Amino acid sequence: MMNFIRVALSTMAISSVLADQRADDEVKELVNMTSFGLNDTYKMYSGMLDITTSANKSLHYIFVESQNDKTNDPTILWFNGGPGCSSMLAFMQEHGPWVMDDGEETFHENPYSWNTNANVLYIEMPAGVGFSYCNTTLDDCTYYDNNTATENLVALNEWFDRFPDFKTNDLYLSGESYAGVYVPFLLNEIHDYNQNHTDDAINLKGMMVGNGCTNWTYDALPGTVDMGYWRSLYSQDTYDNIQKEQCEYAGVEFNDNPSESCMGYLDEVNNAIAGLNIYNIYGKCYGGAPTEEQ
């Protein structure tokens, strides 16, 4: 009986700590945005998720409840890519409830926010990106696709401990760019976790990736070279030379460069697209206008 009482008291203490942490994470208002949680609208939270698998790491998250039906609407977990891009980019410029347009200095309400009909969780990862930190040795802060996925699962379970009322909502993993790797790797981790935790399984329903980087042979730099030609961003002569010499650029990211002449053609491509926003070549580039030569 005494052991049962000790376990019960310990469980109650942990629940109390998690509830206090959740209350501390609640965001009441933000400059140029709105007051959250008023008039029975959605709530917003921002806090740190500790990663205690091997080192002192914490991942920053922002969570916005659905404006529709938080209890029954799905939960979407979002990652920006990079690797190394902050998920705050999506929250503040893509599909958050309040966004800041390019060239502007204030936020405006987003009528197309994903939290119109879904709960949305944004996590900055891996540790070292954005507000997430790695307060330990450099070796512990070296990341690969597998250990990033492992720590993302730890962070997700930590979040569920803090928000147990969302554990039964349908969960969808999502992201863009290098999330084409982040998302399926985490999906695999969750699948394995669910196989061994049938009584505490994560209610994973699916995944979605936009502009995904999935294979270095076709995506990333090789994709930039191909797309640049299809959009007539560099000369036919440069493209013909690349094809003639069968230049392969998939290894450049890993210091496995092709011939000197192929690298010269790559320089021609990079010079031609300098000053362009390669993610939106028809939009205004706020990074600087092309030179006369470009």
C-alpha cells in the first residue's frame, strides 16, 4: 500500500510540474500581433523541450491551437529545412497566424494560416538552430540524419508530456526543403517507437513535404543547375559544356568536386543567378539587385 501511495504522489508531482511548465509557456501577446487566448479564441505557447538522451540540449518550440476545434482537429508538426533553417521562418512568413511580408516591418493577420483548421507545432532543430541550444561539447552537437530524428522523437514525446490532451489528435509530420529528409526519418522513428509502445503509441496519420530535398543526386545543387537552365537563367553554351563533359555536381556539398573545367562551368552558373532569389525567381529579391554584368 505504501509503495502505491508513493507512486501516486510521485505521479501527481510530475503532472503538477508539467502543468506549471505549460502555464509558463503560454504566450499572452506579442508586439504587432494580437492578444492570444482572449474571447475564447486559440492559445499560443512558446518554450524549450529538453533533450536528455546524451547531452544538455534544448529545442525551442512554438505551438498554436486550432482556431476551429482544437480537440478534434489534427495536429501538424512542422520543420523548415536547410539543414539549419529555423522553423520560425514558416511561423512568421509562411503559414503562421500572423506573418510579416518581405520588405515589411510589422506583422499582419494571416487569413490562410494553417491553424485555421489545425493545431500547429513548430520546432527549431537540431540544437544550435534558432533559439535551440547545445550546451555541451562539439562532438555532442554534431548531427547526422539518424541522430537528428532520434532527438526529434525525444522532443515530440516531451511535448506530449506537457500537452497530453493532444495525444489522441491525428498527427501529421510536415516541412519543406531538407525536411524531405527530416520528415521521413522521424516518421520511421515514430513507427519503430509505436511497435514497442502499443499502449502509448503516437497517433501518426501521415506526412507531407513541399519542395523536398530527398536525394543529393537529383536535388540540391544538381537540381539548381537543371532548374536554372529550364528557366533560362544562364547561357546555352554553359549548359552544353556541362552536358558534353557529363559534369556531376552531387558530391560538391561533400567536397567531392568534379573536374576543374566542370567547376568553372558551375562558377558561370552561380555568377548568372547571383542576386536572384532562387526560391522565387519571379519575386522581388531583397538580398540585393543584380549587377549590370549579371
